Amino acid sequence: MARFRTLDDIGDVKGKRVLVRVDLNVPMENGKVSDLTRIERVAPTILELSDKGAKVVLLAHFGRPKDGPDPALSLEPIARAASDVIGRPVAFVSDCIGEKAQGAIFSLNPGDILLLENTRFYKAEEKNDPEFTKKLAADGDIFVNDAFSAAHRAHSSTEGLAHLLPAYAGRTMQAELEALEKGLGNPTKPVVAIVGGAKVSTKIDLLMNLVKKVDALVIGGGMANTFLAARGVNVGKSLCEHDLAATAKQIMIEAASSGCAIILPSDAVAAREFKAGAASEVVGVDAVPADAMILDVGPKTVAAISDWIDRAATLVWNGPLGAFEIEPFDKATVATAKHAASRTKAGKLVSVAGGGDTVAALNHAGVADDFTYVSTAGGAFLEWMEGKALPGVDVLKA
Ligand SMILES: Nc1ncnc2c1ncn2[C@@H]1O[C@H](COP(=O)(O)OP(=O)(O)O)[C@@H](O)[C@H]1O
Ligand SMILES: O=C(OP(=O)(O)O)[C@H](O)COP(=O)(O)O
């Protein structure tokens, strides 16, 4: 692994403004953070810099705002959660550039911690726009990137800043890369991947390379619906990106020629409402009512996934198999997590799982500690697995 600059190389930070990119894109329920893992993982970097007397300025995104500032996607409630986890005050300012941000940074004392508002409230962030990056850079002396889970994005706050300021990897970035290299650098075959979740359009392309690297790919969650639709199945009102059917077909062709088995759901839990306790039924995937949506994979599919896990020496998993936040649509994810955990505990499986919601699902199942490694990253971890360069990591290489 190429060496990159870390906090060990950073030198004296006392009184300096250190811009720290963290991933605070955490699961929320009823306005409260429902899984603290991402905050807990960046706490050591924040505490280390604060203890050394840096003025710690946190940069982060939350969700995918479509059109400028969106109060529903403010980082303000997450500043409070971060303060509870870190055990020190985390101040918040309602902009990430300009006078407001500058004023708040100017009034920091050495050791203070400040969170700036969602960087994605500016479209320029995702374009890695040099003018926007310059505005962010003007408020810092040093840049630390501790957001491995956003390192697959070449955005101003994940990649651009590292060109304008002395740049270092934070402790979590460093630990994630070391752990992935150790667990998956040379994985024992057969390798089985499970990919589910809801981010279909941003994750489907990486499956094209992933099928060349793994022996079997289990597709669940919202991702499966797009593949089922590509096979001519009527998925009713399910989350499905019909315009990606051609991509899904190409992936299935590539998998066949690479010798990678594709496992799609054979049955599903369908409901007419997306809410806790909604009436639901188990149906074959070819019998989904036109006015219903698939919210989980069914018991036959869970049994098939368990069989694949039993055959696997290595498991990589990103994306829940169903809408696990809402009962009873957590069943398949919980059962699969428990099965993978027990194989791991028995010494039969190396299991690596990652992603903001996947980690929350493993915690919900009570088995996160039983996996070989749990990454904060989902898409970034899969792109690393594909062998792709991650822009946010590459730019830190010494
Ligand atoms: N069949 C489904 N229909 C709708 N949403 C789903 C379905 N299956 C899973 N999801 C949703 O996918 C989300 C997680 O997806 P994603 O963000 O891709 O995972 P991660 O954060 O672990 O990378 C969860 O909020 C879950 O409710
Ligand atoms: O939650 C994230 O990724 P993940 O869902 O793949 O775990 C990261 O914060 C990246 O978010 P993005 O996919 O909106 O760029």
C-alpha cells in the first residue's frame, strides 16, 4: 500500500486552523441520530487535534440536497450528537464559507471544535469547483481528511482542498485502509458479495467490476428490484430505476462470462404502505401486486443467501436487504447478519461489511462486533474492492 501522510507527519498544530473532513452522513430517525458509529470513528482524530491545541473546523455533508440549502438536511442536530460522543462542546455555524463561517472560525480558541454547515448546500462542492475550493481553503491552514466513506467522491471538501493546503489522512482514514488491506487485500475464495440498499444509480456501475472479482453476487434491497425489472418481472410500486435496466442486463452478461453467480430474490415481502406494522404478505417475485412495493426479501431468498454464506470463505456486504428501519421489513437483514456473524465466530468466514445504514443494521441485529471488520464506508469500500483509485485517498499519498 502506498504510504500517505498521516497525523504523525503533521507537526505543530497549536493555534492553527485545521479543516477536518469527516463523514457525518449518519442515519436519523425522528430528528435524532439513530446510529453513532460514524461519529464515534472520527472522534479520535478530533480529540487528538484538539488536545494538540488546533482550532478544529469540521467539514461534512449530509444527504443529497437537490437545490441549495435545505433545513431538513442541516448538520445542526448532528453537532449536538457529536458533542455528546466527543464529550466536548462542538459549536455550529450555519454556513461553510463566507463571512458567517469566517467570523465563527476567527473566534475559536486553541482546542475548540466547530462544525460548519452542510458543504453540499453549495452545488459547487460536488463539482469540485476551484473557486469554491479556494473559499473553503481560505478558512484553514491545514487539511485533514478523515472521511474514508466519502473518499470515492472527488468533491471540493474531499479532494480539491488537498491540492491547496498541506493535507493529511486522519486516524480513521488510516485505520480503514489498513483494516481493509489486512482483511481483503488477498481474500480467500470463494468470495461472496451482498449488495443491497437504496442508492441504486450511484452504485450499479461498480457492480460491473465487482462481478469480475467475486464468485457470487447476492443482490437485495432496492438494488434487486432494478435487476428483477430488467428480467421482465413486474415489481409494482417498488423502489426501482427502470432506466437502468440496460445496465443491469450488461452486468448479468458480464457476470456470466466472468463465472460469477448472480443471486436475485425469488420471493419478497410486499406491502402497500411504507410504515411500521403495515400489512404485508410474502409473495413470489413474479406475483407482486401492482399497487404494492417490495420492502424486504422473503424467507426462501434468506435461505438461499444463507447457503451461499455457508459456501463462502470471504463475505463482503454493503446495503441492507430490506427497509430494515421499519418492522417487519428488517427480518431478512437481521437473519442474514446473524448467520454471517455465527459463521465468523465459528472461524469459518472472514466477514467485512460497511456503509452508514449497513452498520446501523448490524447494530440493530446486535452482531456488529462479531464481524471480522465493519467499515464506515459502503460505496467507497466497494470501489476500493473493485480496485478503483479513490480520489480522496490518492491525493494524500506521499
Ligand atoms: N426494498 C427496499 N425498498 C426501499 N428501500 C430499501 C429497500 N431495501 C433497502 N432499502 C433502504 O436502503 C437504505 C440503505 O441503503 P444505502 O444507503 O445504499 O446503504 P449504506 O448506507 O449501508 O451504504 C435503507 O434506508 C433501507 O431502508
Ligand atoms: O453514506 C455514504 O456512503 P454509503 O451510503 O455508501 O455508506 C457517504 O456519506 C457518501 O454519501 P454519497 O453517496 O451521498 O456521496
